[in-house]
Amino acid sequence: MQLDVDVFKALSDHNRIHILEMLSSGELCANEIMKGLALTQPTISHHMKILHHAGLVNSQKSGKWMNYTLNRSKFDEINTYLGWLSKEREDAMFEHVQLERV
């Protein structure tokens, strides 16, 4: 089982968690996210770059704004991984999970 460690890094910031919560209700543009969190445009851009790099969000340019949606298939992958990780196994000491580093 393989999961990119960048996913967990992206999920380790409360602002990024709030962004993902906002996106759970549907597509939002960067301006809406900015207003919803009272953060500056450069800060939103920084967080979105990290979320996009981890594969957690999809982006599409519309005029001068970027629109973002959750990458639900990535969340399915994370759920599968966490289910596998929490599964009780007798041979767990001998299994090796390869986390991909980018």
C-alpha cells in the first residue's frame, strides 16, 4: 500500500483543513475562499498550491480567478489507506509500507 506523505503534510495545517471543509460543499473560487477565511490572496495561493500538489484539490482557471474542487478520488484513496493501516495483522512487524517522497 502506498500513499504520498505530502497528503499528510497538507492535512497538517488548520487553514488547509478549513479550506477542504469549505470545498466539501462544492466548487469555490479563490476569492470566496479568501473572504471565508479572512486571509490574504498570497496566503490562499500558498495553501492552494500545497493542497493541489498533494492531489487533494482540482483547479481550473476562470477569467482572473482559479476555481477549486475536492479531488474526491484522492479522498477515497486516503480512506482505503487508513482502513488498511488500522487493520489488525499478525505479521504487521514484518510488513513494510513504502511512503512515496516527492
